[in-house]
Amino acid sequence: MLGRVAVFKFNFGYMAYIALCIMDIINNPFNVYIYFGKIAVIRNIIGKFVFEFYQTIDKMKRDVLEIYSVNN
């Protein structure tokens, strides 16, 4: 589970980073040096959100399973 979240987190952050790079290059071709700082910030924000989202779903699944096993 954790491995899958990490891979998804990385891919998602990377796609957002590439999109921002392309937008920046179109707007201002001299911004290349900013990208290295940007990838870290975007990956952290998106990664944190995705990780919390997955953890919540995992917790909900566990709760449902516990209720189900208690009832049967």
C-alpha cells in the first residue's frame, strides 16, 4: 500500500511540475533556474494531499471490515 502511494505521489507531482515548466517556458524562457525549487514544493503539497487521502480511505476500509466481522 505505502509503495503504491509513493509511486503515485511521485508521478502526480512530476506531471504537475512538467506542466508548470511548459507554462513558464511559454511565458518566460529565462526562468529555467526556478524549476528545481518548484518541483520540491509541488511534490510536497500534492504528495501530502494524496497521502492523507489514501490514508483516510484505508482507515475507512478497516472500519467497515471491523464492523462487518463483528456483525457476522
